[in-house]
Amino acid sequence: MKMKSIIKCGLLLLVLGTATVSCEDMFTADNTLVTTELAPQDTLYQMMGIIKRMQKLADRTVLLGEVRADLVDVDPLHASADIQELAANNVSATNVYNQPSDYYAVINSCNIYLAYVDSMRNSQGTRKYFEKEILAAKCFRAWCYLELLKIYGDVPYIRTPILNSDNAEEIVASGKKEGMVTIVTDMINDLANFRAAENDELRQSYGDRTFNNIRYSQMVIPVRAMLAELYLWRGSYTGNQTDYINAIRMYHDYFTFPGEEINTGRAKANWPSRDSERPSTSDYNSNFLAASQCAGVLPMETSQYYGTVSKLRGVFCSLDSNNYYPAVVASQRAKDISKAQDYCQFLVEGGGLPEIYFREHDPNLYSEYKTMEGDLRLYSVSDGPDNVKDNSSNSHENSSYNNMYYLNRKYGTTTNGNSYLPFVPYFRNNILYLHFAEALNRAGFPETAFAILKYGLSYYTLTNRDIVSKDEFDRLSLITSIGFTVQEPKFTDDDLKKQTTGTAAIWSSDVFATYFIVPLDQMNPQRIIEGGNYIQVGIHSFGSGDSEYNDRYFLDDEETKSGLKAYKEDLELEEVPRLSRNSTHEDSVEYDRVVAYNAYADSVNIAQKDSVDSYNAEYLASPDIRTKRQAHVSKLILEEEALEGVFEGQRFYDIMRYQMQEMGGAAIGTTITMPAYIEEKYGTTTKMAGKPWFLKLPSW
């Protein structure tokens, strides 16, 4: 098949030109096409051309999702007018962050590439020569459309290239827009044929070449991660359980693909001991410095000379260039959510029995660093001793510089105004784990969803019947993986063997590991890691200590817990006592009678305990109780997303998705209503309530 016209290379992907408020201009095409044979280096240039266009989207993706929400405040004296508009949820058509034309520039570049590349050209074997680039372009396009839908609600949907002004005028004249269900469904169908391939096999590496120390394979969005997000958003809008099941399947397969497994890690912000004066934060902060912690990253230029740089450091951090005044800082709501958490420590000090120790909720104990109370993640990234420093030589009376300066560790480790971010993530892996928990919970798996928050998923967790019930495990085993088969050799129970080959219940014990829960009556215990080398930690533990021991962090609300029977409490008076054999000789008739009686007592007591266990299992498996559990866990997930994702551009969309799940996508209306439990627990806010969910498309 002869090559058709191909995009020239790199920077010639000039589409949709400059930002403008004109609707027609939003679709204006300025394309240069050339007929040529495609060499491997041309493919690289074309992909980099699309990525270069996407660089314009990096900062706005974060700011539109964070500044409009309730976890940050904006400094009205030092924030730009555009950022202040975002904070007020009153965004003008000329706002620099309200330029859908830049998204359509990427979409049109992808459309051109997909229309003109020779998709049938074979390489050696059966693989198509440009299969990886085609998938990359489709994932970039799907990501852009999902962002547009989250920002604007209904948007023009274009799958064909815009090559001239006539094309643009036709789109404008039609006035046609599509909503989430239509566009997301088409994007899912567009990617569905790639679900069965290996993750890395469909991520072009170009020989592991790098750009600003980032491998090219890391710049591509993994198809399973993209599909999982699409399914989660469509399920959130429609409430369709099949979408949640498919999201579970895609998240699971993304995290567990053989040889490419992805774990949470164990880099916590923690109190090293009971008597520590300062928490240890460097391990946790390292999560934000590595592209390997992300499901694809958008590389940014490190010098303005070369093109588009990220300005996020200047928004969130004190820099020389902003006179040490950050535009955006943590709000009181973010601090309140952090303080509300219970920091739990498993301690073995000086030998003897272990102890569960909770750090006090007394702000006076934490000196000037009030965010050390409760969860440590906010303190770790934005308000720790290394992040807020005295700069008192510059006072307000004699200097234009702030007398304090702040470093937000998610965006900077220096006040050097010329130090730019090397990348902005598409999705960070631990955020995807929380979205996985959402899908699990909404699909009827609250125990497994809660396990992501408290324990981390592993063979040990999923086969521990005090964590995940047999009912839930069996239902997880019906969700089959696509494209690979994994058998778990350590399943010995016949019930556990059943349907556990290549399903969502499989987390290979040779790979994933979890901390074994040590009994508190064991002298001088050693904490044991069960499983392989990829440590799984409950996401809540990243800032709130040893959550697996935290009895204040629980799956069931008080009403559900009150319905459970406890063996010792309910059967203490009915339990058949055993007789002592100390006073009888083993050859006597009395001894035989005692043995027989004790055997009877044991059988009765075991039967009674089994009866209680059976009752509790049936009680917890009932649809009404499962619904109550889901409601409770959904609140925990939304809080955890705030604790883990603050400053990352997630919060506005987390709340949007939560409200869709609770009320139905269409039922959320056009104006924001805050989740009731947030206002009950943390008070009301005027920042979001009553404001529009979606920005208006300029001049549409």
C-alpha cells in the first residue's frame, strides 16, 4: 500500500494556531502536509510534534482541577487575574486557561496523523509498523477529549482532520456538540482492540532514547490506564455497573501485568518514634520527583529558549521571580481534613509487647507547624520545616520580597526562578489506585476498596477472610483479565482455587507483598513482609502511620457495626465450660467421662461460633448492608483523594465524579452542590457551591 500524505515532522503540526475567543477560529486549520516515505526518525518527530502541542495543556490541566476547588486559597495581591478568576469560579472567555483551541490543536494533529499514516504497513512478523504510534495518538486524543468534557461538559466532537477554513466553517455552522456518554463511548471503542496487548509492548521506546532524562516510553499514556479512566467516568455518569466492572478489569490488568507490575511502594511521611520532634518526610516527597511513579508524563522544556515551560512552580512556590509570594497555598479546608485523621503507630520499644500509639490531637504540641497534627502529607509537601523558611531580612517595610518563603514539594525544591518542572504527570499511579478503589466500591466490592486504603492489595490481603470475605473474593474471581493468564500456585483451599486464574482476585504472591499483621500479644515481634518484593501499603498509611493497626479507621459505619454479633459478647453466658483433667487419672472412668464431655463442649462451642460467623457473613453480604458499607467507604475514598492528591489538579473533578456517582450524571445539573457529608463534617464553603460545574465554550 503506497504511503499517503504524512505530517511533515515535529513542529510542522501547526493546527488551530493561536488562542482566540472566536468560535470559528477555535477550529481554524493551518496545516502543512507533505507526501513522503516514512522513515523511523520521521515517526519520532511526528510524535514529538504532538507532544510539543500538548505542553500548552500541562499547567491549565492542574490549575483548572485545583484552583476552582476547596483545598487551596489564592493570594489576591500576588496571583494573576486569570488565576483569581479560576478561584472565583467566574472565568472569562479571554482567560489564558480557558482556551479549548489548544486541546483541539492536539486533537486535530492526532486526527491528521491517524488519517494519513499507513496503518496497514507491516514490519517484520505480524505487527503493524506504526501500531505503537497509532495507539499513542489515539490515547492522546482520548485524554484531550476527557479533559474537555470535564472542563466544558458538552463539546464539539471531531474525528476527521480539519484541513482548511471550509472544514472549520462547517463545524461552526452545525453548532453540534456531544456529551460525555457519546464521546467517551467512542473513545472506548477506539481503544478496545488494544486491551489484550502487553503494556510496554505498545509504548514506543525509540531505543530507550531520552528527552530531559525522561524515556520516550514514559511519555506515552498506557492504554489500560486510559481505558480504566474512561470506564470510570462513564460509569460515574450513567451508574452502569458494567462500566465499573470494566474499570476494575483495566485497573487490575494495568497494575498486575506479568513482568510490568506496579505497586504503591512504601515511601511514607512518618513519625520515626514516639519521642520524635519532627516527622520524616523525604521518602514520601520522592514520589513526586520520578516519572516512574506515573502512568505517563508530559515532558516540559527546561528552558524558555526551547519552547513551552511549566509555570506551576511560580504558582505554588516562593521563587526569586515572584518575590517569594506563591499565588496558591493550602486552604483551611485542606488543613482541617489533615487534622481530622488519626496518626497511628505500631511500636515495639524496649522489648516486651507491642503497643498501638495514637498521636495526640493537641495543636499546642506541634509548635508553629500546625499541619503536623493528624495526617502528615500536607505538612510534608507544603508546610514542613524544610518548606517554610524565615526570610526576615526582607521585611514588608523595606522590601518588595516576602519575609517568608514556601516550597511546595510537589512542584519545587529550590527558590531558583529559572528552575522549571521537567514533567507534569498524566496520571500518578497512586492516584489511579484510589480511582481503582472508587470503581471497586461502586461495583459492590467495598471490602476490597477499603483494603486499598488500609492494607494494600496482595495475595495475603485478599485471602485474609477478616479483610475480604469469601463472598466478595468469589465475585472478584468472576472478573477475568484480558490478554494474560496468571495462576497463583499458593492457593490451597479448594474454594480459593476456584476461578482464580487470570482474574481481579489475583495479585501474584511472587511479586506483591504486604505487611503481615502481628498479634499484639506476641512478645518482641518482628514485622514480617508476606509475599514478593513489590511492597503494597494502604494509601492512608502514607500520611497516617500504620493504618493496618488503626481501629479508628474502619470499614463499617456505626450502624452497620452495631448489627454484627461478637462471639464473646453474645455467647459468653451460653458457652459450655470445659472440665479440668488435672484431678483424674488417665486410666480412670472419670477421666474418660471428662474427655468425652470436653469433646462435646468443644463441638457445641465451635458450632455456636460458626453460627455467629455464618450470621455475620450473611448480614454483611446482604444488599442493604453492602449499600451502607459502600456509602461509608465512598466518603473515605474522597477524603483520601484529598489527602493524597492535594495540589495535583484532582480535587474539582473528584468532587464532580463523587456527585455524579451519588446523584447521577445528569442530575448534578449545571451548578455545583457540595457533598452533604463534607459540609456536615467540615462546614460550608462559598467557593464552590452554586457556581458552575462547567466553563462556557468561548462564543459558542
